[in-house]
Amino acid sequence: MWAPDAAHKDGKYYLYFPAKSYDGIFRIGVAISDSPIGPFFPEAEAIEDSYSIDPAVFEDEDGQYYMYFGGIWGGQLQKYRNNIYSEKNEEPANDEQALGPIIAKLSTDMKQFAEEPKEIIILDENGKAILAGDHDRRFFEASWIHKFNNKYYFSYSTGNTHFICYAIGDTPYGPFKYMGRILNPVIGWTTHHSICQYNKKWYLFYHDSSLSNGVTHLRSIKVTEIKHNENGTIIAIDPYVS
């Protein structure tokens, strides 16, 4: 199991998790519980048409749930085009459009997709799709989405450049315009995060490897407050400057 996410609906808790099938290909499963601490009981099969890693489930204000997912390299997203897997597929060339995260509306029972998964496009300041060679801004993994002032904020990791970035859109499907960084690089290779509101303040949860002196698979959870400018942009955070 790689990075999971959980959601709550009608008294039930749903744990979504990526795991490799017998063929070595990632799919996303769901396990269900009456309690947030479990036990969780998995469905017999993975969600149909699911793939890759890092599921993140978002409940919109109208009660509709969406799953965002995907991750390149070990997460296998580069092997897919139009939801179809091919071992021959690789990352796009540097001057081609970057691979985007995937979104799908969830069914009312939270166990399946209610539609065919769709790719999300992240645009640059000129309204053009971010290119695969733009490693400081292109999507790598760790999708998350939250809503602030009626705008949808999609955030993600750039992977090998170690930034948490964000882009803003008008719908859950985007397109999303790149707006900047939320978190500068941490100690350790990867950063995975989530964002939530508590007592009218917004918080960023993430992990780093500072306590293990940079051993990247030994990670600790961190939390810090997010602050917005008047125009809705997020003030970038240096994780080691108070």
C-alpha cells in the first residue's frame, strides 16, 4: 500500500488506497468501516478503471465526491494515455505537454467511479499547458484539492524538484492556472501533503525526514498554518524558518 486517503459519508468511513495487483500494476481499492479508526474491510476488487497512486477524495459543497489521483515514475502514470495502459508509453518529451493528474466523480455508494476518469490540465501564466520539461511546476504526484472563496485550489508535488505547488480553477475539473509554491523543499526526497480548515484557519500537513537525518523513507508528520494574501494567493512557506 502506498499513500491512502479517507472520506466520510452517511456514517461510513471509506479508506482509499493504491496497491499493486498480481501483474505489478497499481490500482486503487476501497475499504469501509463504521469508525475512523477501523477496522476497515476492503472490497473484493479494485475500483474499476482506477490506476496509478495517491488517491485524494474531495467533497464539494453540493455533496458530490470526487477522486483525484496519479503519480509518475514509480506511480506508473506515464504508462497511460486516455486511461489505457501500455508498457511502451513513457513520459512526454520536455517540449510536450506534461502529464496531468486524473479526476473522476465517485458513485453514490463511494465504491466506484460514476464516470470515465479525465485528465486535468495545469496552465501557465499565458494560458498554455505546462510542459513536461518544466520540473519546477509540472505535476508529479500527491494530488490534493480544497476550496477557498469559491475557488478550487489544486495542490501537488513536483517530485524530483521537491516543491508543493498549487493552481486555481473555477470547477473541480479545472483547468487550473498555476499560481506558485506553497512549500519549499524539505529534508528528504518526497513531500506529500494535505490541507484543511480548522477554527477558521487553514493548515498544511506534510512530512519530512528531519528527525531521521534525511533517511527519506523514515518520515515525520509536520503541520503549519497557511496564510492567504487579499487576492487569494498563498504565502509560500519555508519549512525551516519560523
